[in-house]
Amino acid sequence: MEDDLQRMVDSLALTLQRSVAVDDAQLRLLRSSAHFGDEDDLRLKSLVDRRVPEPVAAHLHRLGVATWREPGHGAGTEEVAFATRWCVPLRTRYELLGFLWVIDDGTLTPPQLAEIRDGATRFEDYLGREAERRHAADRRQDAAVRQLVHGIADERRAGAERLRGEGASVTGLMQAIAVSVATVALRPEPSDPGLDLSPRAFLSRGVRAGLATRPPGSYALAIDDTEAIVLIGWSAVPTAADVETVGTRIRDALVRTEPLLSHRAVIGVGGPVPALLDARDSWRQSRLALRVASAEGEPVRSWSTLGASGYVAALLPDTLDPVALPEPFATLLGEQSAEALDLIAAYLENGGSAAVTATALNLHRSTLYLRLGRFEQATGLSLDRGADRLAVHLWLTARHYRIGAEGSAGGRE
């Protein structure tokens, strides 16, 4: 079947007497014709690396090629130089399949453009059938990944066997000496009717683009409308920086894929574990990192760097009955202004140092003491007492987390 795609590429190139290439939706090279004397450095490098170099890919995404519905010219710049190409987006009604590229110095004739249109239709038919087969494999992979991270021991073993049954598509993952999990979640928001992508398609395209530099077969995915679970295999034990880089690259790819959705994405990255059957541990770590990232307003957090924030997040329950909280934590703290709570938080973060806090907040020290006194008087708490200070600090931290049906308490505006 793959030879059919190569024959189609070669046939179009011979008809045009120009170099032709077909990339997938992540700008990885699928097939390329022989040269016709029009090759440039980008074409030669893409043939070696089997993908468009990252600076060029970023430039093409800035041009919006992934959202194009009609052909157009993709031109370089002084900083990202390459020969201008005629770019035809290859699509089904719902999905970007890839790109057809023909190097064009502005001399393509109407008959040649017609040949390119006809060729693009054949490529879309071929890639569409391949996509249907890939989607069936994706569904099997999705189920296996969920078993690995959610299931009891027997289910996790069954999930590993299901993945092994996918053969070459996950060879790198099955042979890995370490695995890690990243979780990408979308914050809930009303849907935007102007968006070109569904949340699921956005996650699928963006996550896969973020993983495009990884070896084929070295990862598996489970994706729905709210989150993506990314199971990654490593041929050598990764450093903390290696693991975090995966999350950062996924985040960057999501931004390129659809800026109107990317602000909703939050990524938590778990640490490496030695075996596929231990992937649940890394997944749980990624969920904790995801919770901290959401609370702190960060797009990406890695479990290995959470520090005290991770400890607090691990202690906090997912649900908490506000009625069960004793005073002053049930109502009195919540009646404090946001400004007052921010001042107390700064004071506690600075280890109770009035001098450091006053300088940081640009306050006179006497003003700071006055406001601290007002807080203590209103709440009945003493910031000189260790237990009260600990409880207030925990409460102030917890207010950033989504806890219980009522949500966490916060200051009034």
C-alpha cells in the first residue's frame, strides 16, 4: 500500500517536472519524489531527518497552514529561508491529513495547477483510508492505555498485552527501559462557535505534533474531549529535564495548533518508572502535577519539581464539605478582602518577616503591623502561634484548589 503512495508522488512529479513531497499533519515526510534540479536546503534536510526542521515548522504554523482550506504559497523569510512552495492542505471534511508540496518559483501554469488539484484528490483518498485504519488502531490503543493507568493489577497486565498486540506501532514503547506519563487537561469553558477544531481533535493534533520529534512507536495515547493521557517510552533513563521537556513541547505545539483553545490546556508530567506495569504510578504523579499547575496558574508542571506545593496538593482532598469546617475557616476567613488575604499570604511566604514583607509590598512597617493586627482581631487567630500560622497558611494555599461542590473558599473582592 505504501508503494502506491510513492507511485502517485512520482507520477505527479514526472508530469510536472518538479520536485513533489507529501507530509503528514505533523509535517513529517511521508513520500518524496526524485529531484528535478529545483531542490533547496530545506528539501535536502527534510529527506535526511524525515521531517520539516523545527524553525521552519514554527514559521509554517505562524502562516496558518494547518487551518488552510485552499492551496496557497508558503514562503520563507530572511530568518527562515527556503524556496517558495505551492502548498495544498490535504483534508477530509473533519480532519487535516497532511500537505502536498511543490517547489514553485512562480511559473506553475494553469494546466500544472489542475494536475496538482487532481493529484491532491488522489492523495486525500489514499490518506483518508489510511486515517480510518489508524483511528481503529487509536481506539484499541486508547483502551489499553486506560487499563494501564486506571485498572487493578490484572487489568494493567491485560492493558500491557493489548498494547503488545499492536506490534510495530508501539515497538519502542514495549522495549523501553523506563516509561513516564504526561496528562494534558482542558479547563472547562463554554465552546466557541468560531473554533475550527473540536476539543478532542485539538488535543489529538496538538499532542501528536508535540511528540513529532520522538522516535516512532515510542508512545501511546488515550484522548477524549477533556484530556489526553500520554504514555512515553524511553530507551535510556531520562533526567527530570528530559521528562519536563516533553510537557513543554506539547504545550508549544498546542499553542501553534489552536491559540483560541490552548489557553485552556494544563499539563502535568509524572516521573519515570522502570516498567510498563508501573505506569499507573507515573500517571498518579502527573495528576498531582496537573492539580498544582491548575492551582498556581502554570501551563506545565513536573512532579519532580513540585516541592512543598506537591506535598500540600497531595494532602488536600478532592472533596470537602464546607459545613464541616470549624470557625474561623468556614466563614470568617472568607469574609476577609482579597487584598487582606494576599498580605497575609505574603507575610507567611516570607517566613513571618515583617521587614521583608513590608519591602516586598512597598508598605511602611507600621502599616503592615496595623493590618496584621486587624486580621488577628477579626479572625481570633494569632500569627505568632505556630498552629494558627500553619492552619492559615494551609487555608490560603487550599483556596487556589478546586475542592468540593462549593469550590474552595476565597476572599471577597
